[in-house]
Amino acid sequence: MEIVVVDGERFEVRRQAGTHHLTWLTGPNPGYGFSIGSNTGAALEPAVLETEIREFLDQVDPETGYL
């Protein structure tokens, strides 16, 4: 498990069998987040995680805190 901070938002990242599970720790909805799969099973580079997190945050409705 690791903590990644992007634009002031904190995410817990856990890897499991080629999938990265990201939980939005500073979001308004406890336990909410998303998962990213990897075709090779390898760990994703930090820059890729940051891009995916930014894309997730860009899609979140500011009123509900959900996609």
C-alpha cells in the first residue's frame, strides 16, 4: 500500500494481481475511488497514476462527490 498525493488530494493505492485499487482518502465519500488494470501485471509508473487520478477528479461531480 502507498499514499499518492495529486493536486492536494490523497489516494491510497493497493496493488492486487495486476490491478491498482485507488481509494480517495480526502474525498467527501468514504471508501470511494476507482481501479485500474494493467495488461502486463506490472506496477504502473507514478506519472501514469497521476494522470489517471487527475482524469478521475476531472469527472467527479462537485455537488455529489461521485462520477
